[in-house]
Amino acid sequence: MKILVCVTSVPDTTAKISFTDGDTKFNKAGVTFITGPYDDYALSRAVELKEQTGGTLTVLNVGEVDSEQVIRKCLAIGADDAIRVNCEPKDSYFTAVQIATIAAQEKYDLILMGRESIDYNSGVVHGLVGEMLGIPSLSPIMKLEIDGTTAKMTREIEGGKEDIEANLPLVLGCQEPIAEWKIPNMRGIMTARTKPLRVVEPVGEDMTFTEKYMLPAPKGACKMILAENAEDLIGFLRSEAKVL
Amino acid sequence: MSVLIFTEIDNGALKKSSLEAVYYGSEVAKMKGTTATVLAIGTATDDELAKAGNFGASKVLHANDSRLANGNIQAYSDVLSLAVTQEGAETIILAMSSLGNAVAARVAAKLKASIVSNVTELPDFSNGIKVTRSIYTGKAFAKVEMRGEKQIIAVKKNAISVVESSNLAIVEPFTPTLKESDFAVKVTGTHKASGIVSLPEADLVVSAGRGLKGPENWSIVEDLANALGAATACSKPVSDLDWRPHHEHVGQTGIKVSPNLYIAAGISGAIQHLAGVNSSKVIVVINKDPEAPFFKAADYGIVGDVFDILPRLTKAVKAL
Ligand SMILES: Cc1cc2nc3c(=O)[nH]c(=O)nc-3n(C[C@H](O)[C@H](O)[C@H](O)COP(=O)(O)OP(=O)(O)OC[C@H]3O[C@@H](n4cnc5c(N)ncnc54)[C@H](O)[C@@H]3O)c2cc1C
Ligand SMILES: Nc1ncnc2c1ncn2[C@@H]1O[C@H](COP(=O)(O)O)[C@@H](O)[C@H]1O
């Protein structure tokens, strides 16, 4: 089986978000970048599937050179090779075009992504890529088994889940508990250094333009209610906050 | 040139989040000097669908093919793009959901449309079409210009406050021709908790964390939720430990909620948890530790023991 995993390089979940250049650029200073947590689930399941069925596992990132650190980590966890499309991914459609262009040439059986990136949280790149390739796209997938050319999956829906069957090729957005996150071992880290990482230039153009970034208005002070008067809360929620 | 709103039907009625999207779409239509048309797929009566008019729509296209019962993403995408063509719509509006986003993405690729999700305000039409969206899981916002000839806007819950009228919409059947390949994906089973308030749709949420000590104690959380008519939610360790189902886990790696009221009991308020709840209108925190970080993000706080406080709040709600 030929598997592609698409990964994002995103600020660590505890990162403090700020902007520079008159609020037109993300401030990378002091921020640690990690593999998107959902992309990590996709990669972990892909490594397991590769162990079961053989084949190849490629990781793809649309991003600038500083995301190579995350790409190398994916190689250390078990991907065979990597592709980086050299540009800043600011627009979902543009990102999807890059992924679909490569996938159309390489004809993967399975394209795994995260359910959403944690920077833009759009949750749309898998659907865009699926349609661009003319194959089904499903997300968020919490369970995936491959049986020959059939995939058996569980997808989370509002308030529950559904069981799904479809034939490969497929594009899937993954989330827990599809697999346990894998941590690279020493041998993985050593071999990752020499695994092929191909850099290609982007095609097409953005369909959106981010004019400026903003931070939320600071929260007002918290009104503390003494435990012995806890019942007063309900009155405040009704008359003051007007949410009941 | 009308604005088209993609809606979802649940139990014979338009979902609440869809009705918010209808209102949002109608406001956009007003700004563009045109009308708002709703696409509704699934089983519902004409009388029920006509209520989309209360939220500003003038027309509802109703597709009720029995093969469309299962929320099939590819088939729904085809139905929506055919409706866009029929109506000559430029702007497509929908509410964020596991189905909505999936459909919106495929339709964007079909139509070569700009697509932006997590939109939190009405668009600004003063110079091009610009929308404000939340990014970094609610930690920031971006103002984004949509440059495509067509635009798809996925709206976050509570993006605007809805004003209802007594107008009714005209309901027309919509019977597009669907392809066999639209049904390549088979849904073989659905497991859905019934009779409870769905978390992403809920206006009120009662959430609890590891402070509850074990799943056997959840009745005090459910009692308060039931008294309020609220949905229940939990922190990640609680769903990791299987105390609660995964679809209740909120946060950076879980469901993102933006209800009017979020009550957090026995949750510390880790940054990854806050990321999923920070766009709630009002946050109440109950924690025995006065230093719990969650108090910094709260509107109301009670330092106390959840086992004492929650039952007392339930009683107070019932006495209203
Ligand atoms: C990559 C990543 C992603 C993550 N994503 C998420 C996510 O999406 N959602 C999420 O929730 N977490 C997430 N986490 C985990 C997060 O960091 C915290 O560990 C988690 O939110 C803590 O859950 P908790 O508050 O229930 O438990 P704890 O941190 O153990 O806090 C329990 C709280 O209960 C209080 N308490 C105890 N007993 C009582 C009592 N009797 N009465 C009142 N209060 C009491 C304690 O004072 C404490 O504040 C993520 C972590 C990582 C690394
Ligand atoms: N720049 C990117 N490079 C590679 N994959 C991406 C990129 N952006 C998004 N993806 C993939 O698409 C998924 C959904 O992203 P999004 O639609 O931005 O929420 C992510 O979890 C990734 O798997």
C-alpha cells in the first residue's frame, strides 16, 4: 500500500500567540513548533498500517524551510521519505491544490490527514483534496482498519459515531483514538537524517488574503462568590449575565 | 445572485445551528441587496421547513431523496453545488459541523470558491468581501479577504445574535440527478445518544473534569445539566480514562464550543482545555483550589467542593 500523510508544523499547544509587523505576521519568536496533534494521530496509524501491509509511507508538508524540523521527526517516527512544498500555507484552497497536485502524480492508496490543523482549525483541507482528486473524503475518523482494498472506519458525528465502509483510494481526517502517538527512538532519529526530503515549488495562487491578525479583548475580572452563598450564582446568571 | 444557505435536518426539523446560519445568510443577502435561499436535505414537513422564513429566508429548496438519509458527504456536496448553479448563488453560508465542513470543502473545490471557516462576525463588504475568523483555537482572530468569485463561509456558533420574525418561506421540492459514484461510501451503522442536548448545538454546557474523581459521580453533573436543559461536557483526561464518551471532550484536541454559558466543575483550566471553550459568552468555574488557572478565564468563580456546590446549584435552578 502506498500511503501519504499530510502534516502541519504548528505552534506548541501551550504557545503564547502574538503578531508582529503591524499585526500582519505571526510572531515566531520564542515559539516551539510541533507536528499538528491530529496529524500525529494520522502518522501513527499510517506507521502501524505500513507495518501490517508493507508498502511505502511518505509525509508531505506545505510550508517554509523551518518546518523541516517537524518533517524530520515524522521520518524518525517511521515515514520513508518526505516532500515539502516550499511556501507559506496561508489559504486552505491553495494548500489543498499543492497536496492534490502531488497526489495526482503519485497515486496514493490512502491519504491521511489530521481532522484539523491547530493554527487555522479549518477542517477543510481533506475535503478539498478529496474532491480535487475525485475520491471520497471522510473526517473525523477515530478507527481505521484496512482489509484488502476496503477500509472499515468509525467516524465521529455530533453526539455519537457511525461505522463506514469504502474502497480505497480515500482521503481521511484522523483523530484519537485511531492510534497511540509514537515517539521516535534513537535508531529512528539517526536514520531520519539520511532519508530523502524532496523540496518542490508551489503552483497556483491563494484564494484568500489575510489582511490582519487580532487578539481577543482581555477578559474582565472574575466575580468571586463565596461557597456559602453559591446559590447566588443562579440569580447573577439570570439577572446580570442574562444567560438563563 | 441569491445567497444560499446549506442546512441540516435533525429529527424532522432544521438544526439550531443551521437556523443561526440562515439568519446570518439572510443578513448577508440584505447587505448584497438580494434574497436568501435555503437548501434542506432530508425528511421534514413543508410546514417545518417554512419556518426558515422566521430567520429571514425567502425560499427553501427541499431535497428528499431516500438515498440521502445518511448524511452522505459526496452526495450532499453534489446536491449543494447543483443548487448553487440553479440559484446562481455567489455566497454560500453554513454552520460548522462534522457534516457541514466536509460538504463545504468539497463544494469549494467543485466551484473554485474561496472558503473560510470559524467565521465569528458578519462580513465587511466595504472593500471586497472580508470576514473575521477565529484562529489558533480561539486564541486570536484574522481578518480575511475572500478573493474568489464565489465564497463559502462556515459560521461558528453564536457568531451573531438572531432576531426572529413571523415570516414564512416558500418551500419548493429540489430533485437533482445524482450519480451512482456519490454513494460509494456506505454507512453501515449509526450509534447516537438520543434525547440529550447535543454539545456543539447547546446554549448551556455543564462540564466536569478529573475533580469529579470517577464516572460514578457524574450524576451530580447530569442533574445540574438536566435542570438547566444543558449539554454535558468533560476535560480530555476524563474521556481518555473512559469516564465519559469521546464526543463530550472539549478543548484544543476535542470539540470547540461557544455556548452562552459554560460551567466548569473540577477542571483546572489548562491552556489546551481553555482553547476549546474560550469563546463561550459566560464562563463559571467551580474549583476547590483558589489558584486554579481557570479562574483567570472565568466571569464567575466559586472556590469550593464540587460535591457540595453542584447539588446546591441544581436545587437553586429547580427553585426558579
Ligand atoms: C497536546 C495536548 C492536547 C491537549 N488537549 C486537551 C483538550 O483538548 N482538552 C482538555 O481538557 N485537555 C487537553 N489536554 C490536557 C490538559 O493539558 C490538562 O491535562 C487537562 O485539561 C486537565 O484536565 P482536568 O482539569 O480535568 O484535570 P486536572 O488537571 O487533574 O484538574 C482537576 C481539577 O479539579 C480540582 N478539584 C479536585 N477535586 C475537587 C473537588 N472535590 N471540588 C472542586 N474541585 C476539585 C483540582 O483543584 C484541579 O484544578 C491536552 C494536553 C496536551 C499535551
Ligand atoms: N500546510 C499543510 N501542509 C500539509 N498538510 C496540511 C497543511 N495544512 C493542512 N494540512 C492537512 O490538512 C488537515 C486539516 O487542516 P485544516 O483544513 O487546515 O484544518 C491537517 O490536519 C493536515 O493533515
